[in-house]
Amino acid sequence: MARQIPEKKRLRVEDRANECCEYCYSQMRYSPDRFNIEHIIPVVLGGLDDLDNLALACFGCNRAKHRVIEVRDGLTGRMVMLYHPRRDRWLDHFRWSENLLEIVGITAIGRVTVERLKLNRERVVNLREVLLMVDKHPPSLFKS
Ligand SMILES: [Zn+2]
């Protein structure tokens, strides 16, 4: 785990992210644990504590990403940067599957991020299924 982020900054990151994991869009309010403030570019690779380098991430995404920022794309064999919540727009790289339970990568960035961060982990999909039944999934920011 990296440096401690001051509470005020943490709250700004949580608020900016609408209290959703910025990768898998799990909602903090339906998680038993508070989410992590994640360094998009890890501290060990020179990433700073600036708001531009911080994202809200659930434990699963944070753990799966670890210190990785780029991954080989199985489809093309090329190295591809993982999704960057500050530089990239989620909807440019991902969409919800027809039944809204899975995240589909629609670009190379989307594909490698779905795979590396395991955005469709069984428990996350199970939670989406339950939340969908009570109209709490996808998160309200996806509803226009
Ligand atoms: Zn997540």
C-alpha cells in the first residue's frame, strides 16, 4: 500500500467518482469496505499524490492492477496502456453487456483492462445481478 492520502483529498476523490470504482463501477455504498484511493501511475513508477493521478478503486480492481500500467493485448500481441480514469473516458473503451451484468472492452485499452483487472469477477457480477433486480445497477450516472 502506498502513502497515506489525507482525508480531505480522499473525500474529493470519492466525490468526483460518485463513490464508484472508476474501473468496474462497483458502488462503495454496497461494499462492506471503503474503497482504495489508487495511484493510476504507481508511486514506484514516479506517480504523484496529485488529484490527476488518483482514482477511486474497489479492493478487487486495486489488487488486480497492482503496479501494472500496460499489458500485452492477447489479440494483437502489442503492449497497451491500461485504462486511465483521468485521461480516458470510460464509455469510449467499455460498454455494458446486453444483460448489463458484464463489462465489455470495445477498444484495446478496454480489452486489456477488463482482463487484467478482472472487471467481471464472479462476485462483482453476482452483486450487479442483485442490484439490477432492485434497479440500483448500473449506477445512476449511466442513466440519462
Ligand atoms: Zn472495481
